[in-house]
Amino acid sequence: MSETSERLVETPVWDLPVRLFHWSFAICFAVSWISGQAENLDLHYGSGLVLLGLVIFRLLWGLVGSPTARFAHFLRGPGAAIAYLKESFRHRGPSYSFGHNAAGGLMVVALIVLAGLQVVSGMSSTDDVIFEGPLYGRLPDWLGRPLEILHEPLANILLALALLHILVILVYRFVKRENLVRAMVLGRARLPEPVAQAAAARGETKGAPLGRALVCAILAAAVPAAIHYFY
Ligand code: HEM
Ligand code: HEM
């Protein structure tokens, strides 16, 4: 879908919960990374717990949320991702995906799942001075030790993925001339009329009720709250 002469229409793409999740996730990720490096472990532990809540929320919202938020909407195999990348970069114009494309979808799931694993590994870690994560010493050695060793390299892998994610967004903006950030802020994207109409006909432009997001948020928040309370 590359013809720039096509009429573009404003189409709802990202619901409020996805946008709130995204920007909170990005901020918590940065705070976790910087506080880990600075060894400010109070802040580090706090931002890690919030990140855990966000990951659980997004996993739930990926199952019961608005159509574009659902994993079933954007999770395709690696074959589809490679085909998308080939097709997408064969021409330089916008790709106009309604929601995550096949390659972006894989990146999204990798970021969310690995961030969750990073929190679990942090919880199995100690700084060998004053801080012990809630899981430290409570897991069998064969599991606890590798999880602890994983914390630093996985932080670097996550940082590389986050930087790649931002680089791709910049490539879309300046090479493919497609502004993806606007949609992650406002919730709406300018899409070609046929793409917008097809999405509307499938009923995918209608967001899930916010009450459902609230239930997911409460369930998600209960996990880090319980960890904090009992730890
Ligand atoms: C509740 C969750 C977390 C806990 C309990 C935790 C715990 C820890 C501990 C104990 C250390 C110090 C290790 C040492 O002194 O050798 C540490 C370091 C670090 N953590 Fe976490 N962490 C958590 C989440 C995260 C997350 C989500 C990230 C990344 C986004 C992260 C990134 C880092 C980094 C970059 C370091 C410094 C590694 C180094 O260079 O030594 N942590 N964390
Ligand atoms: C200035 C920094 C950032 C910008 C401008 C940005 C922008 C975006 C945009 C435009 C999307 C939607 C992509 C699409 O259309 O398919 C997106 C999705 C996403 N980004 Fe970022 N991002 C930033 C930082 C981060 C960071 C630091 C992380 C985490 C490490 C992150 C994780 C994600 C995730 C998980 C999604 C999927 C959202 C969902 O479906 O729930 N982003 N980002």
C-alpha cells in the first residue's frame, strides 16, 4: 500500500490503555536502567515493581483488549515478518499498517516478555551488600543462580532492542515518511481510505470498554503490591 495520492482518513488505532501502557513502560524502563547503573536500589526496586505490573497488564490486555492491542491481531511467525520487511523496504513510501505490522509485532512481544524476565531475574539478585531481591535464596540453585547471572547481560540486550525500536521509528519518519509516534500519542493515524474502511468493516476500530482495562489494571497491580507487602 504505497500510493501517496490515496485519500487519507483519520482512523482510531491505539486505545488509551495501550498508549498509557507504552509511555509508562518507556519511562519505567529508562528509570530501571539508569537506577541499576547508579546502584540506587530503592528506586531500582520500585521502578522494577511498576514495570512488572505494566507487563502483566499488557499481557492481559493482549488477550481481552481492543482489537489492535490483541496478540492475535499482530502475532505472526518469523516468515511473515521477513516477508513484511522485504516488501516494506523495497519501496520507500509509507506502509500504512493498521496496528503493529508482522515484524513490529515480534519486537513488541520480545520487549514485553524480556522485560518481565528481567524483573524476575532482578528479584533473584543481590548486590552482595544490603539488597536482596524477594526471590533471592528462595529458588533452587539451578534456577536462582542463572537468573541472577542473566540480569546484567539481559539489561544490555533490552537496551539494544529499545534503541533499535527507536531507530526503526526514526527510519519510518525520515525514510518512509510515516509518522508512527503521532498515533502512539493521539491514538489516531492517517490511513488510506480502503485500509480504514476494511478495518471498520471488521469492527476493529472500536475500542474495548475502559472498565475492562480497569479490571486488568487492578489484577496486574495486585501482583507487585503483594510482592511488596509480603517481602
Ligand atoms: C524488581 C525488579 C528488579 C530488581 C529487584 C533488580 C535488582 C538489581 C540488583 C540487586 C542489582 C545490583 C547487582 C549488582 O550489584 O551486581 C541490579 C543491577 C542492575 N539492574 Fe536490576 N533489578 C530489577 C529490575 C531491573 C530492570 C527492569 C532493568 C532494566 C530495564 C534492570 C537493569 C539493571 C542494570 C542495568 C543494573 C546494573 C548492572 C551492572 O552494570 O552491574 N533491573 N538490579
Ligand atoms: C522516545 C522513545 C520512544 C518512542 C518515540 C516510541 C514510539 C513507539 C511507537 C510509535 C510505537 C508503535 C509502533 C507501531 O506503530 O507499530 C511503539 C510501540 C511500542 N514501544 Fe515504543 N517508543 C519509545 C520508547 C520505547 C521504549 C524505551 C520501550 C521499552 C523498552 C518501548 C516499547 C514499546 C512497546 C512494548 C511497544 C508496543 C506497544 C503495545 O502494543 O502495547 N518504546 N513505540
